[in-house]
Amino acid sequence: MKFFFLTALVSTSIFAAAETNDFQKMEVPKQGISFYRPNYGIIGADPINEAEILFSYKFRFVDADSYDTWWGRPVNTLFFAYSQWMFWDFEQGSSPYPNNYMDSYFIPEFFWLWNDFFPESEGARLDLQFGYQHESNGRDEEFERTWDRLNVEPTWIWGETGDWQYVLGLKIWAPIHVGDQMNDISEYYGFGELKLKAGKHDGISTEVMLRKGTKDWNGAVEVTASYPIRPMNIFLYGQVFYGYGENLLRYDRETFAYRLGLAISR
């Protein structure tokens, strides 16, 4: 099963239409489909025995230069994105769903993304994203997890594409609907997260995510690192997570996880 897991990811990378995209929000295409979040498959070392897959793409509705009037610019910058996020525990058998040894999340989004929000500014470049996000696992009763949020994401970037780049990203959200089974999620998830990232297109990339809940010291720290595997268009991808809210099914349980695998975007 684990061999099949990695083989499927490598096979998918062969058919990827876009070139490997390191800093996807910095290299937004003028039109069409492109990577959104990182796309990866990773497996936890014993005693975790848990795997995670994330597939994520975005679609730009019109060419970036379609409208140059003030009223047309919101159309130029409108995107739809879809992410599929899945978790497995291989120790519980190959097909445990729908019991709670595996969960899958469906995450559609609509958002506006403005690159270089202040084009005349010097120093750091500012990208700004604002939109709506739904996330749910499609399950019923006690295992149901669903919520809807409005997000605003300012991202500051230092450095040029092709050289070392440094990123400071802040994501702030306002829940507009939360399912009954997770109505205390803010105590563990909070209302925002901070990301610090450094990397080079043809070299290593590292990222740290910090999140703080509203109750006690609840929160989370996630560290990821990746390195390109040449000449294949994929990356070696590692992740360490500690805290609450790694996935919605167990958002209120403290988790320590470390995983390693492959990615087709980062």
C-alpha cells in the first residue's frame, strides 16, 4: 500500500501540465490552470504510520490583461481554487473509510489575488488575497466537520525570482458558518496564522507556520522543507507538525507528526 501511494504521486507528476512552481503566489499565470497550495504525498515514520496527500489547483477566469478599466480589474484578478486533502492510517487496513481512521477534506475557494499591490514601492513586494473558503469532510453526525470562512492574506516578498527569496505571509479569517461538531474550533485554531518562508527556485526551500488558538496555549507549529530532484520535475518533501488542528476530525487533540515523501509543487 505504501509503495502504491508513492508510485501514484510520481505518476501524477509526469502528467503535470505546468512547470514546477516553487512560490506559486509569486508566479501567477495570466490565464488558465496552475498549482495553488503545495501538491504532495508524505508518509509518517513509525510509530505514526500515517500518510497525507494534498492536491491543489487554481483557475484564473480571464486573461490578466482582458480588462484595463477600473470596473474590469476585479474580473482580471478573480480565481477559483480546489484542494483535496486526505489522511490515512495504514495500520488500520487499506480501506478504512468511512470509519474514523481516515478523513478527506474538500476545499473549494473563490478569491481575488492582486500581485504587486503597491507597484511603485521599494523593498518588499506586497501581494494581497481576499476571498471565501469552504472546508468539509462530507460525513454525518459525530464525524461531520464543516466550516466556511472569509480570508484576507497579505504576503510580503523579498528577493527576485530565480534567486533567494524570503516571504512573510499572514492569513486572517472570519468564520461565517461552523458545524455543530466543531463549534469550539477557534479555541484550538484561532483566527489567523503566520508563515515564514525562505528558498531558491533550484535549491532548498523551508517554511514555518505558526498558529495560536484563543484558549490557553493551544496552537500549532508546522515546519516543512523541500529540495528538487533533478532531472525529474519533483521534490523531496518533509514535514513536522506539533499542536492542534492538523486536520478537522481531530482538531481538539494534540498531535506530533513527522512525514517524508514527494511533491510536484511546493
